[in-house]
Amino acid sequence: GSSGLLSDYSAIEWAGEDVGEGFPATGRDARHVKTHLDNYKLLDFSPLLNTASYVNVVAEREEEEVALSGLKVNIADQTIYPGSFKLHNDALNMLGDLWHLPKSASFDEYGCHAG
């Protein structure tokens, strides 16, 4: 069984390389990258131990599903993907409304806050 920490292979793979300095010189196996990122959470910021603030770091299943679906939304070209661009603008407007953002001079022209 795995303890959840980096495997020996992955530890050797990253030995001597400061991964905080930017992109690694070579690619990494996806499984090892995920383990490496999971270790940040495991060793430092477990959502269940969040006592330093009142920020909610636990999400409902539906919130996580919606967030993941956003990774597949293409907003690169609003003329080809008008629905995804509308989603982008609607999200900006909801955030602007939440924070009582005043409408800019261009709001009526574009239908959304700058972002």
C-alpha cells in the first residue's frame, strides 16, 4: 500500500530539482505530478484543519463538478463559441453584482463588466 507520499521513483525523478523555480527541464508522469501536488495539501493545507480563517474550503459535489466542467469550456473565440462567451460574461456580471461593482462607461456597449 502507498502512504500517499511520493514514491521512491518519483522522489528520485525530482531529486535535486527545485520545482518551485518554474517548469521542470523534462516532462513528468501524470501520476507522479498528481501525487506531488496532493502532497502539498497533505502536508500543509488540509481543508479539515482550516482554522486560520472563516474561508470555506470544502465544496459540495455539484460545485466540484461545475468547476471541473469549466476546464473544458473554450472561450478563445467568441464568434465561434458564443455560448461559452455568454457564460464568461454572465459569470463576470454575477461577481460584479456580488461586490457592488459600478458599471463602467462601456457596460451597455458590451453587456458585461471588464474582465
